[in-house]
Amino acid sequence: MMAEAGLAALWLAAALAALQVALAALVVARGRGDVAAGVRPVAVGQGLLTAIAMAALIGVFLASDMSVRLVVENSHSMKPWLYKFAGAWGNHEGSMLLWVTILGVAGAAVALLERRLDERTLIATLGAQGLIALGFYAFLLFASNPFARVDPAPLDGLGLNPLLQDPGLAFHPPTLYVGYVGISVAFSFAVGALVTREVGPAFAKAMRPWVLGAWIFLTTGITAGSYWAYYELGWGGWWFWDPVENASLMPWLAATALLHSVSVLATRDGLRAWTVMLAVVAFSMSMVGTFLVRSGILTSVHAFAVDPRRGAFILALLVLYVGGALALFGARIGTVKAGNVFALLSREGSLVLNNLLLSVILGIVLIGTLYPLVAASFGVQLSVGPPFFNKAAGPIALALVVAMAVGPLLRWRHDDGSRLLQRMTWPIAATCFAAAGVIVFNGFDVGLLPLLGIALAAGLAVASVEPLVRRNWRRTPLTIWGMAVAHLGIAVSMAGMACDSAFTTERLVAASVGQPVAVGPYQVVLDGIRPTIGDNWSALEARLTVTRGGDVRVLRPQSRFFTDPVTSTNESAILTTLDGQLYTVLGQQNDDGRWQLRLWWKPFVTFIWLGGGLIALGGVLSLYGRWRRDRRVAMQEAWA
């Protein structure tokens, strides 16, 4: 009965979404203020019903209900409970239900919490949110029913993809989906403001927390997913420009540009058209990512290879939502006032440059991702890999870092070039010093892009803390701290990426027991191989003794074998130190009895994920700072 209850809740939520759209249309188009009071409760009810449906799906997975097709195809009664729980969304139908659940709950949160926006604009926003949800409800109910039964029920399920049997499954998809849905809410705000012609600071202040929250979750999800792939796949890389990796990067790039733009509109009443357009673009990229992952046109470890007809359904939704929004933008943009003007040399000007560079990188990633698919439709098989993306996007990213360093040191409206040059003295000095240090100790063999990456990362790190210099730190707003920490995080991540590219050492060897192998500063000795058994797998486990100076450690990489489904995986063993990571992978045994070992020494590679954490932390500080300031203002107004 749990499956039927979940399906019934899903149908009722879809009915409420349709009612929400209809009521909003009556209020906005017909001026029916008498029905406006019903929109908020309907949105809240829809959110509750989607949460019930998701809870029901998790329940049938935890109970190993083999009469539900999705459980049969993606679980097994002997799986650990964590993988039963997270396995509820480790598949196409479950992940789409999670998406819709977060969408419904977000709409309910807007209905409950938003009080600053004009009521008519808010009703239009909730109507747009309901329309987005309605399309995905139709997709779930008619093309991807997560509660479909199978008769007769088998004795047990086929199991979960072993590559997904990791705690990262419980964390990575939900954080990304919260980010995607936050972008959809920002999109709904933009549509609502266009419909009512209320594109201004009030609309931006209401939308900004959602953009910032979405950006935080996207940053966290991408960072966590990068590290998950890094240690789980045993390939030693943190980013491969996989099409599905790009599908998460593109919304993040658009959301980053949108975050800067909406902040200018909220505080300085500028960049009105930019803000609305970027909200549409960011949502478009999240829809493109959804299409790529679920259309069946991609072959990727991340992708859900499903019936292409489902991809056609999502493509139709993409055309409907994005095409409709662009048509509305074209029809109403003439009514959007220009906002306040500013000089080219100003903080607003630097943010426009920032948005342009982010848009160029977004375009490069989009073209590189879609071009092979377009070529394949004409019978031409080709691939676009890391060399293209690194060479095309790398120089633009370096220019973006320069703009990021300069921007916060500029004044609003207008600034003076000589004053800017004075404030840039220390960042420029740090850049030159870092470049000189790399050349002195390593020569020019590191490559031009890694050299520039390390040098500019040092300059950005200094520039990011420059706004905090000569301030009273206790009275400095948290939004300033958040900006400084986020920009510092970019510098730290960039330094890690550049160091990984420039200084990584790799050894692929066939080692005998007792044979020492040198990699970087380490000596690695294979002590032996032994069998071991886990919860739902068996493995061959190597014992590696690694020595550096007088420090001796033991690593145990594994080659695992799963029976449900039948799969082999490599489980890396990683030694993390302050200056990098030793990454080890066990391969197959050769005919002569030796074992294949793949070893990497990666100096400062952990900076990549440390920087990602700092970026997200900066967003959290900014979000909390704005919430605390808004709460203080509201209390002052209440007492006035």
C-alpha cells in the first residue's frame, strides 16, 4: 500500500499544481483578487504531497518491496541500509521524483516565507513555479512512474550499480538538485517580474537569497562530486570534462554571473536586463543538463541510459519553458527601465566584465558538449575532450581571475585609475613573486597555463583579503567576509588545479612482492595480496608500505567483485599529507606473477576541494549576513 499512497500523493500534487497555475492566471490576467488568498495554501499543500510521495519511495526501498519495479531494478535485499536509502534516487525515476519533491517544497517555502515582494508579482511567481512543476509531474506520471508494480514479484532485486555504492550517493545528488531547483525559483521570480512589469530592486532582493542558496548548493555538490569521482573511479583525475560533468558546471557558471548581477540590481538598481536574462539562461542550462543526463544520447558513468522517448519529453519541456520565457523576455524587455548608470571603471563595470567572461566560458563548454552530438546526428563521430576545453577556456578563466581580483577593489559608480593601481600594488607583487619562485625552482617545464595559474592564484589570494585590510573586523559586515572568503577559495582551488597539472608524477609498474617503487618523495613496497570480504562484495587487497623519510604508512587498495550486479571495481587507497596526496590503485596480475600498480604523487591537489569548501563557506556567510541584516531591519520597522 505504500507505493499506492506515494502514487496517489503524486497525482494530488499534480492536481494542486494545475490549480495553482489556474488561480495565479485568474489573479494576474483577470484581476481576480478574491482568489489570490488561495494560491499560497495550494502551493504549501503541493509541497507537502511531494514530500509524502518521496518518503513513500524511500520506504519501499528500505523495505525491499520487490513488487515495485524500481526496487527490483535498483536494489537488493542484502544491500546495506544506506544504499537502500540513497538508492531511492540513484536511478532515473527516483532522481526525477527527488527533483520534483525539492521543487514542490521550494515553492511551498516561497509561499510561506516571502513577504517583501508585491503580492501580484508573488502570485505570478508562484504560478510560474506551478507551471514548471506541472510539466515534471506529467513526465513522472506518464513516462517515468516510480511506483510501477511488477507481477509476479521476483524473489530479489538486481542490485545497485557498484559505482554508486558509496556514501557520496546520499550527499552529491541531493545537493546538486537543491541547486538546480533554487535556479528554477529564481527563474520563476524573473518570469513573475516580467509578467507584472516589476523588474526592480524589490524583485532582486526577493530573488537574491534563492540565487545565493542555489549557488552554495551547486558549489558544494560539484565539489563533492569531483572528489567522489576522484577516489571512487580509480583514475586519478578530479575533472575530465565529461558531458555530464559539464551539465552541472554550466548552471553553476550562469548562477555565478546571476549572483553578481542580482546583487547589483538589489543594492544599486543596475543591470536590470542582465539579471532577468541570466535567470533565464541559468534555468536553461539546468534544463539542458537534465536533458543530457536522461535522454539516452550520452554514454557516461554519470548518465541514466534510458528510453530516448523520455529525452524527447524533457526536450519538449525545455522548448516550452525556455522558449516561452525568451518570448516573454522579448515582449517585455522594452518596458524594463535601464536603471542607474555607471562608469566603465567602476565596480559595476568590473561585474559586467565578469559576467561577459563567465558567459564566454559557458558558451565554450556548451559548444564543446553539444557539438559531438550534433555531428553524430550527421553521421560524423568525433570527441571533444580535455585538450579543447583546457586550451579554449583556460585563457578566458585566467582573464576572469584578473577581473575578480580587480573588481572588489573598485568603488561603485566611478573610480580613479591611479587609486586602483595603488590598491593593486600588493596583489601584483604577489603575482610576480609566485611566478618567479616557480621559474627559479622548476624552470619553464611546468607549462605556461599552470605557471600563470599559480601566479594569478597568489595575486587573487592577496586581492581577496585586501577589502578586509584597515577595517574593524568585528564591525565588518558578513557579506564582505563572505565575498573575501569565496574569492580566496577560488584562489586556493586554482592553485591546486595548477599544481596538479604542473607537478603530478605518475608510475605504472608491474611489481613483485618486496620490490620497491619510487614515486615522488615516496618509496612504495608491495608486501602482498590477500582476499577480503565486505557487506556485499569480495576483494583482492594489496598491502603497500609507503615510506617518506622516517615516516612509514600502510595503504590497502582493493580490486572488488560484486555479484548483484556482476561488476568489478578498483578501490583506490590515498595517503593525504599537508603538501599533497599519494594515490594508489591495484590492477590485474600478470602471467609472470607480478601485480600491476598505478601510483600518483599529486602535490597540493587537496587545495582543489579545500578551495571549493571555502567558496561555499563564503556563500553561507553572505547568506547568513543578509538574513541577519534583514531580520534586524524588520524588527526596527516593527518597533517604529
